[in-house]
Amino acid sequence: MTELLPIVIAKLNYWAYIALMMIGLYAMIAKKNLVKKIIGMSILQTAVILFFISIGAKKDATIPIIVHGHEGGSHAARAAEYINPLPHVLMLTAIVVAVATLGVALALVIKIYQQYQTLEEDEILTRLQDE
């Protein structure tokens, strides 16, 4: 047990992302209110984005900009010295998609509320079956 504790503490950020993912997934599955489901979806999306940004980070690395000196000499760039920008760029795209998804979901919830005067999933399904 004592040898497991340093491993858990070293990866504490991953445990936080897993907890956020589980909270978001629980809210999406278990809650009956549509706004709560949307909040759960947003929490889940945020946890995934944080996770990917975290795995893209590298300790003691620099940005991948290669500057050639005035001496005119060129040397091979060592990839181990640079941070991979791809996960961060992809997560910028994921943030835009998450905001768009949230906007569409909230617009749909407004239309559902205008038609059924409730946001509870069970009541909406009952009213749909009655029609």
C-alpha cells in the first residue's frame, strides 16, 4: 500500500480528470432534467479537454520554433527538446465544438420548454405518448 501512494500522488491530475468524467457521465445518464444533462455533458467535455492538454505537456521542454543562428550553421533538431503542439491545437478545436454543442443543446431545451412547459424527461415522454 505504501508503494502505491507515491504513484497515485504523482498522477493526481489524471485522477481529477477521471473524477470529472465520472461526474459528467453520471449527470448525463442518471439525471432526468434536460438542463442537468447538458451541464453533465459540458463537464464531461471539459474533463476530456483537460486530459488531452495534460498528456500533451512535457517537462523541461520548449516551444517548437527552430531559430537558425547568424553563424549560418545548421544542426538537426532534437524532437525530445520540444513540446508537441498537436494535442493543444486539437483541443482548441474541441473547445469550439463544445461551445457550439452547448449552444445548440440550450437552444433545443428552450424550444422543448416552450412546447411542453417542462424540462423533466419523464413528463416530456409521457406527453409525447399521449399525443
